Amino acid sequence: MPPSPLEEDIFPSTPGKIKIERTHHYTMNRSFHRCFTSTTTMFLWALLLIALTASYLSIQSFVDTGTRFLHHPIPRDHVIIGGPHWEKKIRASAQVHRVHGLSVLVTGAAGFVGSHVALALKKRGDGVVGLDNFNDYYDPSLKHARRALLDGHNIFVVEGDINDKRILVKLFDVVPFTHVMHLAAQAGVRYAIENPHSYVHSNIAGLVKLLEQCKSADPQPAVVWASSSSVYGLNDKAPFSESDRTDRPASLYAATKKAGEAITHSYNHIYGLAITGLRFFTVYGPWGRPDMAYFSFTQNIRKGKRITIYRGKNGVDLARDFTYIDDIVKGCVAALDTSGKSTGSGGKKKGAAPYRIYNLGNTQPVTVPTMVSILEKYLKKKAKKHVVTMLGNGDVPFTHANISLARRELGYNPTTDLPTGLRKFVKWYESYYVEDHGKPVKY
Ligand SMILES: NC(=O)c1ccc[n+]([C@@H]2O[C@H](COP(=O)([O-])OP(=O)(O)OC[C@H]3O[C@@H](n4cnc5c(N)ncnc54)[C@H](O)[C@@H]3O)[C@@H](O)[C@H]2O)c1
Ligand SMILES: *[C@@H]1O[C@H](CO)[C@@H](O)[C@H](O)[C@H]1NC(C)=O
């Protein structure tokens, strides 16, 4: 239907908005013409239209804030939640298949660590439901491939944002989760320079939304979540112990993780939520994250492309306490098993609940050039190295975990060294990507 001239006259200067509202106002035109008898009536109608438009715009901007900081926000009407079919899938996924099994909501389940943890829990008979917004911080096809893998093990991953209260309420309506394994986050250190708001959106606002849901749930779940070794920031006392200072973050990412530790503490204190924060140290392995150095180095060495190796100020090599994914998964599962119980209900605390923080590292830092030489060996190809001195982009010079607390209290015991872990990574990489095409071959 062509727009009536009248409509154009009413909204001459806001073409974008007219598009959205066109049908709405067009249906009003008939009654508009009927009542159009005097200038007074027209004036009143104009006032009404302005009021309607204003309220529509304010609702729109409110709705938008939830997804604004995503790269490609999921169109709201594509998130089909609720309904008997959806609920049936959620229930089947959350089905517990062992005595005293857990019922776990895994956020970030299409992510690297989340997909591995979800599988490990499911394999031992726990109920698992995933939640992930599939954002395109890195190639979403890898996230969809991980989802397909989980799907094959009867784990349902809901596509949605942790900021979406509707979804959280609905999930807890259907399943009385005993635990939340919170791994959804904006990861990566350098990307904060480009998109700082994505860190606030997921790591701060999203965390609070999730904790709000957990505190009001009845029963309240215990929460285990991923902090990061990056909270140690400019700390140079090695190894890093949980009691070391964490008040000098070197990146916005680190600052949001540190904020997460403070925020979870307040929910523990006020509402009696059982909280465990895990400070992961550079996790790597099959199904890993393409934005991480070991992964992009593998891609580029294979293609014969130059790799950039950062070095510290005085020509000192950067070193990382690389931790293999299977070791991290064992730490996560042990944290869930020992989490203790939340004490509150209906938003009220009934007693003190545990608040714990653990390092999950490997305690064997390896320099980046050594990591590269291990990759060269497995890829049977020399890297074209471009070494540059770090310009304070958020990376810290080295990380080294003291894991004695996790050993003692979680029975955490990492067993995979970097050469062994990278061998497994390269094997996965070569089976997943077609040579030279960079496209996935199989799930
Ligand atoms: N991999 C590491 O080396 C490492 C180190 C320290 C801490 N961590 C932390 O561990 C957790 C898991 O990291 P990972 O390496 O698996 O990263 P990842 O990016 O592969 O996984 C995170 C997942 O969360 C999802 N997500 C992000 N924001 C979301 C939101 N607002 N709503 C719903 N889903 C959202 C993403 O789509 C992604 O699939 C993160 O909290 C990360 O900060 C990881
Ligand atoms: C490691 O941490 C423990 C506390 O968990 C502490 O007692 C010990 O001294 C630390 N070790 C080192 C070498 O810093």
C-alpha cells in the first residue's frame, strides 16, 4: 500500500521511524478521517499520535539495551522460548541419570570451556542445560559445531543472552537447577580496546542478571563461575597465590573479572548464594578459541603466514601457565561437587554460605617462543616470526599459578604438559579444518 500524503505530512523528518510505524499508523487512518471534523479534534489527534510515538520510542530504547553491545544481536523474535516442545527439550536435557546427580545450567555452553564441561557432566549422568548467545566475537560456526556435538549427547543449548530475564525465569521455571556453571563472558584481553562495552554487557550486567535470577530461585542453586588469572594484573610475585593482591588490573577484561569477584561476594553475603570463583590460567586444547595465540599461530604457520610474537619491555619473552582443557574440566567438576549449598530462599539469606576462590593453572609456565617451537614440530613447518615489543595492550608479562589450595580442597591435579596438550590440539585442528580452506569438515 502506498503511504498516504497525510502520513508523510505528520512525520516529515523521521524517515527511519516511519518505516517501522507505517502499518500501525495506516490502520488508524480510517478512524482518523471519520473523526476529522474540526481543527480541535485534529489537534487532539495529533497530540495523541505524538504521545504514542514517544512511548513507543522509549519502549524501543529500553528493549534495545539488552542486545545493543552484541556484534550481531539475535533478532528478538528468533529466540523462540517457552511452549510445550521447548519445555520438553529442556526437561529431557536436564534429566539426571545417576543417584545424587546434579542438575546444572551451563552458561557459555557453546564456548570452548563450556562445551567440554557440559559433556563431562552429561557423561557421568548429571542433567545439563546450556545457554549461549552465539555472538560473533569469533567464528560462530565453531560455536554451532560445538552445539551439534552437545546435541549428539542429548544436551540442549538454548540460544539466548544471560541478560534476557525472560529466558532465565523460564529456564528456572522448568528446571530446579541445583548448580549454575557460569562460563558465558566476553573473553580476550586486547578486544576491549575495540569494543569495551561488550565486556560490561556480558561480564558485569549479564553476571548481575544471572545472580538476580539465582538469588530469587527456590531452591537457590550453588554458583561456580570463571574468573581469570588476569586479576593478578601487575602482580610480579610468583607463583600467584589466591591471597595475593588483585587490585591492579592491566586490562578492562581483568577489571570486569575482578568486579565479578566483588559482585559475587556481595550476593554471597546478602542472599546466601554459595559461590566458587575459578581463576583459569590460559586454557587450551581441542575445540579451543581461535582468538588465542596457540590457535591463530597454528592457522598461520600452516598457511605460511607470518605470526606476530609479543615480547616484554626489556626483550623478555612472555610466558604463560598453559593449562590443558581436560585438567580445567576436572577442576570445574570438582568445584561443583564441593560447592556446598546456598542457604537462602525467596531472596532471603538463612545463614552463611561458602564463598571460595581457586587458581586453576598448570604451575609450569612456558614462554611463547617455546610454545611456537612445539607447534612447528607438530605442524612440520617453520613459523615466519615477527617479534614486536609489547606496547601495553593489556597482556601481562607472565602468569604462574600456585595451585596448592585447589589441590588440597578440590583434589585438583593437572597432568597434561604443554607438548602433550598441543599434540592433541593439532590433531583435532587437522581433523576439523580442511587443508587450506579453513572450513570445518566435520562436527
Ligand atoms: N580460555 C581461557 O584461557 C580462559 C582464561 C581465563 C578465564 N576464562 C573464562 O572462562 C570462561 C569460558 O571461556 P572460553 O575460553 O570458553 O570462552 P568462549 O568465548 O569460547 O566461551 C564463552 C561463551 O559465552 C558466550 N557468551 C558470551 N557472552 C554471552 C552472553 N551475554 N549471553 C550468553 N552467552 C554469552 C559466547 O557466545 C561463548 O560461546 C569465560 O568466562 C572466560 O572469561 C577463560
Ligand atoms: C601457595 O599458596 C598457599 C596457600 O594456599 C601458601 O600457603 C603457600 O605459601 C603458597 N606457596 C608459594 C610458593 O607461594
